[in-house]
Amino acid sequence: MNLLTVKDILQHSPFADAELIAGFDGETRHVRWLHVMEILDFSGLLHGKEMILTTGVGLAKNEAAPRTYVEQLVEGGASALCIELGTYLEEIPAEMVETANKNQFPIIVFQHQVRFIDLSQTINSILVNAHHQNLKELDEVSHQLQILTSKPNGYAHIVKFLYERTGLPIYYIPVHEDSLCYPGSVKTYLKEFEGRVRDYDFHRAYSGTPPFALKHTFVLAQSIDMMGQSWGVLGIQLPHGEKDELLSLMLDRATLAIGNHLLRTKYHEEQQLHQEQTWVNDLINQKIPNENQAMAKIGNYKKGNHEMSYRMVVLTITNQGESFSGSAEDIHFHIALTLRNYFERKNYRPFICRMKSYQLAVLIVKHAESSRKDTLNPKELEESLNTKNAGGMSCEFGISQPYTCLTAAHSAFEEAEQMIQLRQMSQKKMSAFFEEAGIFQLLMNVKEETYIEHFVAQHLRPLYQYDSSHAPYLLETLKVYLRNHCVKIEAARELHIARQTLYSRLDKIEELLGFDVAEQPKKRLAVEIALEAADMYK
């Protein structure tokens, strides 16, 4: 990577007579500059990665404890210490060697007098040339990255290019997509790295942080930031815990390139969303007069005797959440991406429309030739939304029955909205599918709630009045009895009561209602509808 380490410098001729006596495990430390420093109070003078040259005059005069001197060099970020023996020091104190070994800090000695100016001039020239090569390589990398941003799935090309350029494994953890690594052989590390990243806030600034341990290796990571928030993390796996300046700069350029690619992708997707929004909105508001004009948007989905079918999915944000820092537009865009990915995996073609500040409508079209069974799973969709849009946000959604005529989209939209309303009103969690709503399909379309209230009162008032003045068990007993198809032994078992107790309750229920529940099906049906309606408006 054109960055010299302590080991590299020791290979050059000026260090031919030098001997490494401590900190052997620190040979991989990078060196940015050789610096002659005889003073012992050097706080604030070091910038990091300096190799310090000294005759040890301060140590010989006992101006500082040898252990403290080494610890201060380590804290200051120095890469190594070179000491000339003979003039002031005859040998290196044992405590210095011990402290250096403990901190993996190399100590190099010259057994004779050396010209520091020759050392620094030769090595610093090499370092300057290496720095120049780094800038040249960085410029080439930036140019290649810029080209890759314009390719489809540019982030994948960037990850592969960065691996080929550095020879080190690369990890990409996006916020809203599946994670990626290159080469594939390091997938065992990918899951752990993803877990480490997701344990932190994605908005945490990774830039400038040291590499962190990952199993038996290290990863240098940086956040991909744009539009005021993080869109993922890019990481390079290192063979050691030493931060590499050139790798850090390459990582910075790569995150910028991925950010630019995501911005370009976001722009195109928003254009697509805008076009879809206009079309779906016109369908819902009945502004497209005939089926041919409606079909022109999606092409001919009718093949042979098979017809295109679609559903309308309406999603309402019930709680935006406090920890999501994006704007309303960002939230809708993230949800739209999640919905699009989910429905495409289920073999649907989604068309998304933002109806209100808190509501999205999705017209999902199933291709006529598709042989796959309808695999929509509301629970799976809900889990996907919760996973991809973390931050306390919650949603409610409803799904219409299948339709074949696009001009009926307004009816599909109403059905999906009704299912949201029903799921919010119901005491028990109901299915999101309109076709599974049963009698509620009828009840939800009764425009005047007073009609339903009168209907419930007409059929159930005697039971409500009795339960309010006695132990409240007749209504519950009736529900269980009807749910078990008027089979008394099953109803008694579910209620955990003796059959004689059930018989006594049923006698009282039939006395109050004025008819035999098991023997008069039409009246029984009216009571069942009234019970369902009462639960809905409770």
C-alpha cells in the first residue's frame, strides 16, 4: 500500500547496523516521518506515526523515568524509538524494554555514533516519495470509483474494485438492503460485522475511529452519509489493528462514491415513484375513463385465457417513532422501497402512490402467466416493515380482494381502507384481507352507524340489561355457544362449566331473547350479526 512500516525502514541501508531489541510485535506500525527529539517534555509536539531519533541525553541525566518516557511516546502515537548508545547511554534500562514489549512499541539501538541528519534525510526522502505515490494511487482510485458509480448496482462493483485494489476483504452493510462482502469466502465474518454495526446507531460517525477487533482480525469502518443521515457502513478487513492512512483515504473515497451512486439511484426511483403516484392516484379518483387507457401504463398483462389480477394495499403510519431522524419524504421513500422489495419477491409488480402525509396506496399487479400461488403474508410484511424502518415507527394496513378491471381501483382502495378501520376498531386482531372479513364486508358499508346501533339494541338489549344488573356471563355464554355451532358439550368444555350450568344459562338467554336459538336459524343469524357488530363498535 506504499506506506512504510518500521520493518520496511529497518531494511534500508542507513539502518544496516541497527538492532531491534524490544517491541518486536510492533514492526507493522506505520511511519510517516523521522524526527530528532532530545527533549523529554514533548506533550503536544507529536502528530502520530513519528519514528523518534535520540542520543538518550535526557535519560542519562535522569530527567525522566525510563518507563514514563516510553509510555508518553506510546500515548503520543509515536511509531518507534531509535537510540544511539555510547555517547550518553551504555545500555537500555530493563524497565524501558519491559514497557516497550508490553505496548508492542519498537525500540531500535545503534551500538555506535551515527549521523542523524543522514538517517532523517535518506528515510524522509523515501517517505515523501511514498506519500507522493499514495496521492497518485488515490487519484487513480478516485477516477475508477467515479466511473463505477454510473453502472447498475454500482455499489457491488465498487466493493469488488476496492477488494481487487487492496487485496483485503471488503464489507458493505446498507441500511435498507441486504449486506454484501467480497470475496465470498469471508461470509463467515460478514454476519458478525453486520451484528457489530447494527448494535450501534447507523448515524454514528465511524470516520476517524480506529479499527475494531472482529474475531481474529480487525475492520476499519466508515459510515456512508448523505442527506443528513447514514445509508450504511463500508468496512475493510485489516491483518492488524494499525490504522492505515492510505486505506483510510481509499475507504473515504469509496464511501463517497457509494453515496453518489445511491443518490443517483434515489433520484431515478423517485422519478418512477412520481409517475406511479400520478397513475395510481388517477385510478383511485376515477380520472381514467376506460380500461384501455388504464392498461396502457402497465402493458398487456392478459395472456390467452388468463387475466391480469391486482389488489390494492393501503398502509397507514400510525406512529412515526421518535428515533427516526429523516424527513417525512425520507420516511415515505424508505417505506416505499421496503414495499417494492417485498412485493417483487412475491412475484407482484407494485405501483406506489402517496395519498396523504401518513398514508401510502400500493396497487400490486400479478402477471397473468404467473403460476405461483398467492403468497402474500401480512405478518411477514409487517415484520419486514418493522425490520427495515426501525425507530419505533408502526403501521397498519389493509388488503383488498383481487380485481381484474383497473377502473375498479377506487373500490379496491375503499376496501383496503375499510380493513384498516376494521383492524383498528376490532377487539381481536383481524386478517388484513378484505375477502376474509366475512359479515364485516356488509357492516362496514352501512353508512349510518345509528342503523347498526339500532340493530344491535333490537336483538341484544335484553341480554345487555340482564348482564348489567347480574353477573356478566350471558353474552359471553351465547358467543361461545354459537361459536361451537350450538353443540352444548363443546360450549360447556370451552367455558369450563358443568353442562347443567350451561343448560340453565341457555334457558335464561332464550327466555330473554324470546326464541330457541338452536331451532330458529334466521333469528340466530341476526343475533350472530348483532354480536359481531357490537364487538366492532365497542
